[in-house]
Amino acid sequence: MTTELTLSLVQMDCLVGQPGVNFERAAALVAEAARRGSQLVVLPELWSTAYALDEAPSLSSPLASGPDDGGWFGRFAGLAAQHGVWLGGSLLEARDGRYFNTFALYAPDGQLAGAYSKVHLFRLMDEEKYLAPGQDTVTLDLPWGKIGLAICYDLRFPELFRRYALEGARLFLIPAEWPHPRREHWRTLLRARAIENQCFVAACNRIGVTGKHSFFGASSVIDPWGETVVEGGEAEMVLTVTINLALVDDVRQRIPVFADRRPELYQTAADRAAVPV
């Protein structure tokens, strides 16, 4: 297993309900990431449509296993194959008469490596009115080790990331549409998820404006010490860095958090069905 990974975060504006325009822009930025030697490229949450959730019946497509399956997922898979990169980002998925916010990751041959549907729906942007929640967590084995997939609001749920870490994840990938004024929440939570799980975190956030919401970018890669490897501004850009995932093992040896856990004390009786009041 190789441990050195060059990855790019494609920080872009996402025009509402205009997948054709968004795809052409994404294609150009993915090409730039590939030109830089990126092995893994991540786009923002709902990069092809933004929050056009009320148009999901016409803008969504079934999850594709590869380029030949067609639809927006198929075209996305084709980009991975065209440039020979691992390529991920979330799109609107149509499945069994319902719609999901699904993070698809395609391998360099364009075949589906895995997909994760957002399990925590964000009420402040009406996701629960239009989307069905995912029912599964997803970790995948890549050439650099195991990764865990999440989307935006999931970042506020540390249980998800602890599960991924316990399953052996060394890197979390998070596409997002995280808006003002919660920039410091974004920064703090990214660092927290990295520090508490001693993992790398790569999070790609969009820029631009949708309705009353404006998005600040600040796409970031955080290392297992909680140090910021790279952070974007509020403009369109491709952020490219090379990281060594062997650092995860080093940090875990220096501070043996996982060996010192007391899971027998953490049982909450299914969270005791408690909601803070």
C-alpha cells in the first residue's frame, strides 16, 4: 500500500438547476486537477444542481455503475475515466421513487467504487421536505488506505466519524455547501473531527449565492494533528496538496487514544431516545 496521495479540492460556484453549465465548468476544473498530477479529486455537495431540491424529479438521475449507464452520474463517471483519477462529489440521485443526496466516488477506470447517501438531512435548507435520508455508512478501501464518506451537515455528528475511524479510516472526504455566517463552525468542526479521530480530513465547500444563502468556500485539508495543510478563500479555485497517510499511524502511536477508550462506559441505551430541551 502506498501512503503518499496527491489530491485536489475543486472549489466552484454551483448554479441552481443548471447541471449542463455546472458540468462544463466542473469538467474544466477536473482537467486542471488532473494536469497537476492529482490522483483523487473531490467536488462540492450537489455540484451539478445546487439546492434545486424542488426540481429533483427532473434534475436527478439513477446512480450509475460506470460511464455507459448514462445520466449525470454516468457523465461524472466518464470524467473520472477521461482523466484517470479517483473522482467524487454529490449529486441528486433518483431511486425507487425517492430522491437522495448521494456522494459517488468513481475509480480511474470510470467504475463506481462506492456511494454514500447523506444520512443527516439539514432542516434549515428544507432537505427533509424533498430528500430521503440515507440508511448506511460507507467506508472504502483505496490504494492509500480506508476512507470514510460524509456530506456537509454530517460534520456535526461526531459519532459517524468515530465509527469510520474504528473501522480503520485514515481519511474522511466531505463535499459541502456550508454557508455564511457559520464559517468558524466549519473550521472548528473540521479540526475537531481530525484531532479526535487522528485522521486526515479533506472537505470541499462551494462558493457563490443561492437565494438568501451565500457560501464561503474555505475548502480545507486538515492533518491528524489538527493542523491546516491547505485552506481556500472565497473564490473559485483548485486546491492541490500531497499528503502522506503514514502520519495517521505515527499520531496514533504517539497518543494512543484508541487503545485508551472505555467503550463499556459509553453505552447510552440507544441514546436513551433523548432530545435536549
